[in-house]
Amino acid sequence: MVIETTTFRLADGVNEAAYLEFDEAVRTGFLYHQPGIVRATTARGDDGDWIVVVFWASIEHADAALDAGTSDGTMQRFMKLVDRAERKRYSTFD
């Protein structure tokens, strides 16, 4: 299994409600339709930092979803809403 994290802050002028609406649309309209998705969740820290955590069945599934999101414009819309996004991936041992 692969755990993918994306940390970021909201871009200037983007309010939390607008981001959360986009986030819900991405999870229900895109992520949960991707092969190999296990779970996705979003959280906000008290300091204004955000994290999206996605669990994938394999690195191949994570790569395919990233490619699909780039092709359909989901990633471009995400990048307009956030600042300093950093994606990391971790492989589990189980």
C-alpha cells in the first residue's frame, strides 16, 4: 500500500468554503472513481496548514491517478487554489 500526502496552504484570496467545495467534488467525482483508491481524507491544522492523505493499493495506481488528474485538469484547478503544495509518498510494510 502507498500513502500519499499533499501539504499546502490556501492561496491568497481563496476562502476555506471554496476549497472544501472543490475538495469534496474531487474526492467524490474523481478520486473515488480511480482504480486502487483505498481512502482519501483532508484535514486543516490550527496554523492554517492543510494536508490531503490518500491511501492507494500500489504506486502504479497512485501514478495512474496523478496522470489522469493532470490530463483532465483536476491538478491544474487544485494548484490555483493552493500555495506551496508538497506531495510525498510512503510505502507501507504490511
